[in-house]
Amino acid sequence: MTWKHFFTSSIGKKFIMGLTGLFLIAFLVVHVGVNSCIFVNDGGETFNKAAHFMSHNWVLRIMEVGLFAGLILHIIQGLLLWKKNHAARPVKYAVNAANANSKWYSRSMGLLGTLLLFFLIIHISKFFVDTKIALYANGGANDDSHNLFEDMKAEFQKWWVVVIYVIGVISLFWHLLHGFQSAFQTFGINHKRYTPIIKTIGIGYTIIVCILFALMPISLFMGWIG
């Protein structure tokens, strides 16, 4: 089997999904760590310093390119797998026993992934783009004066933005709940001794990450952080 055939096969697509999934899981740890700096509640000083470091570190900026490439690949491969699986069974069984074989969220990864895609588009357009414009436009002339924390405060005073973020986090929760264990399983880590441990770690990881992500817009909207 050639590399081309491998990456276009079902096994190859699942391999890419698992690899990019693990990379994104690791990225979320960094991302939620930076975002959690707002809970220091010092007017955004700690958060802005952390965000400034992330956007100016060349190693992280190079990794950022890989992140977006992996994210796009993860989305594309996910949608292709979902489409293929859906096409393979166009007519439902007379007696649907899906609930006995899998959880509803594991069967709804296409829908959850689509909701996350819309969430990411909004997130990038409201925060990522402005940060990069300040960093690169006019030789970075506006970089020092750019205050990402104030941008976040302004956006999260809009109730509908907060609602969209919470819906996005809920989608992320169910996506991770299935994807965490699935990513490890893709690489053959599926053993009666280790799988329950991985599943427990995945549940804990998912709960902590999603609670922290959801608390950020809620706290700013409610005025708990200023």
C-alpha cells in the first residue's frame, strides 16, 4: 500500500483523525491555561502578559501554523468519515439497536464537529484576527496598545455571544468525551487494564477543560471579573 492509498483509506483517515485529535487535545491544555489567567482578577494584566508571550514566541508561532493545518485536516477528515459512514448505511434498520452499541454522542460526531466549526469561525473572527492585525499590520505599530482582555470584556457583555460560546463549549464537551478515548484507541491502546484508566482521565480532562472555557464568558458577563 502506497502512502497515497494509506491516507485515502479508512484506516489512514482514522489515523490522521487520531493524530490530529491528540495534538488538539494537547493544544487545549495550553489554551485553557492562558484563558484561566483571567481568574487572577487583576484587570487582565496576567492574562495579557500570557497572551503577549504566546503571540510573540517564535516557537509557538511556528507551532500555530501546524495547529491550524491539523485543525483543518481534522475537520475535513472527520466530515469525510462521517459522510462515508452515513452513506454506508442509507436505510436504517427496522429495529434500531444503536443505543445498545454506542453512545449518542459517538454517533453524532459529524453534527458536533459542525457546531464546533461554526463556533471556531466566530471565535477566530472576534479575537484571533484582531490580535494578528495588531501584531503584523504597520510593522506591529498597534501591538503594544492592543488589549485583548478589554476586547474580551466588550464582546462578552453581549448575551448572544455568551450563549454561542456556551453552546460551543457544550458541543466541545460531547466531542471530547468520545474523541479522547477514541484517539488513543486508534493507535491500538485498547486493553482491559489501561482503557478504563484512559477513559477516566478523558472524562476528568473533558470536565475541567469545558468548565474553565464556559466560566470565562459567563464570569465576564456577570461582572465577577473586571
